[in-house]
Amino acid sequence: DAGVIQSPRHEVTEMGQEVTLRCKPISGHNSLFWYRQTMMRGLELLIYFNNNVPIDDSGMPEDRFSAKMPNASFSTLKIQPSEPRDSAVYFCASSVAGAGEQFFGPGTRLTVL
Amino acid sequence: RKEVEQDPGPFNVPEGATVAFNCTYSNSASQSFFWYRQDCRKEPKLLMSVYSSGNEDGRFTAQLNRASQYISLLIRDSKLSDSATYLCVVYRRGYQKVTFGTGTKLQVIP
């Protein structure tokens, strides 16, 4: 069975550019989570969706970040404009709604120069 | 106070040793608890759920103490392959709120 799929796996961009990260959750999972991980702050929850609806976006750092989930099998996290401090590994995870057991994708390693 | 707190370590232990990690949580309404493992430059993966009565999976034992609001993970007969960061996770079902601890790093030494 396919796990959570993320693309791209690596992204290097210049400050000011738009970055779009993509995620395909596990089929049948109703909840989707976006996380950011850095050495300094660990794993931070940015936003999560339940049945394609954003439930909690309190972790989104600022207006430069936006996330969408147009259907049950696809989500995007967009950063516009990107800044060097956005450099991190961004993970997407999915779970069955109401469960705390999450399955993570391999992550996107973002470097903003 | 952070909602979930862990000792970052690192815990350096010899092969074959027994090691235990604790994780404290601040919200008594927390309902479900998990341990995840994260290898270097990899994604977190579920290691085991933590049940009220305690549970065991091979060399790993997880326990929950609701009165003192902590969970623990015990690893017996440590293997080199156990070297990783162990993340404690707390879940509040009604709020669908999941909180990860910052992790405890374990290094098993030959």
C-alpha cells in the first residue's frame, strides 16, 4: 500500500520566490496535517484538515503561508514570498479522523537562499 | 509550561542496557498517548500506542500514569538499531489536538 506521498523531496529556491509543497494522503484517511521541523524548534504543527476542511491553522506562522485541500486526495502548502528562515523540513501526515495515530510522508527539505 | 515535555538527552547507553524515557503532559484532558521514533533525516514513525494498563511490544514497554501525568518508554536489551529520537505524542480526542514533544535522543554504543 502506498503511504503518504510528498513532492518535491528537495527544494532549493531564492528568497522572495513562491514555493508550493504537495501531499497525497493515504486513501481512506480523513485527517491531514502539515508540520515543519527545524533543529531549533522541533516538530511544529502548522495546520490540519478534517474531511478537507481546515480545523486548526493556529500554527501557521504568518500570512505568507497558506494551505489548501481541494479534495480528499490532495493538499498543498504554499509559501509566498519565501524567506531564508522558512528553511526546514516540511512533513505531511494523515490519519483516520478521530485517531491520534498519524502516518508521515518522507518530507520536503526546503532551503531558501 | 509546554503541553508536552521531554528530556532532549542524548542518552548514551551500551548495547544490552535497559533505558527508560519519561514524558510529562500538562493537560489532564489528554486522552490518547503514543510513542514515535524518528531516525536521522527521516520521518517520524509510530512505535507504539500507550494504553492505560500499560503495554509491551517485544523489548519495548510503554506505561501511562494519569495521576502524575506522564508516560514512559522502557527499552530492554538495547540494540545499535534502537539509536534514534523518540517522540512522545499526546492527543485530545474532542479537540482533535495532537501535540508532539521535542523528542529524546538515544544513542546505543557498541
